[in-house]
Amino acid sequence: MAKGSQYESEVADAVEAELAAGNYGIDPACAVVRRKPGYFSRDRNKDIVFDVSVEVSRKGGVTPYWIWVWECKNYTHSVPVDDVE
């Protein structure tokens, strides 16, 4: 199985394919898959960069009302909390 950025790219490709096929119950015309997006955290007072996200907007809207974020980990051991945070 791939590691690092190759694994993240494979996950993003799979998410895009599943979204396009309608397998998430989300209208693909209202959603976009983003790679390495940053979202502001009030707790940290800065952006947190995730590996993959799906941003869902209402028809005709530009601001997402729902964001599904994914952190891709391919470890042979338990994932440390700091790596997920």
C-alpha cells in the first residue's frame, strides 16, 4: 500500500470517483473534493491543513455549508493523537 503523499493522492482520487458516481448521497454538482485544504481553527488561531476534504454547497451557493475532512494515515501502529489533531 502507498505511503505519504502518494497514499493521500490515491484516497483523494477514490473520493472523487465515489462522489462522481453518487455513492455518498451527495449531489456531485454541489460538491468539490479538495486536496490539502486549510480551514481556520479558533482554538489554534490559524489554519489546519487536512489531506482531503469534500465541500458541499447549496445549489447556486459558493460557500460550503458542510465540510467533510479526511486525514490519511497508513501506519503499522496506532495513530498518535497529535498526528490526528
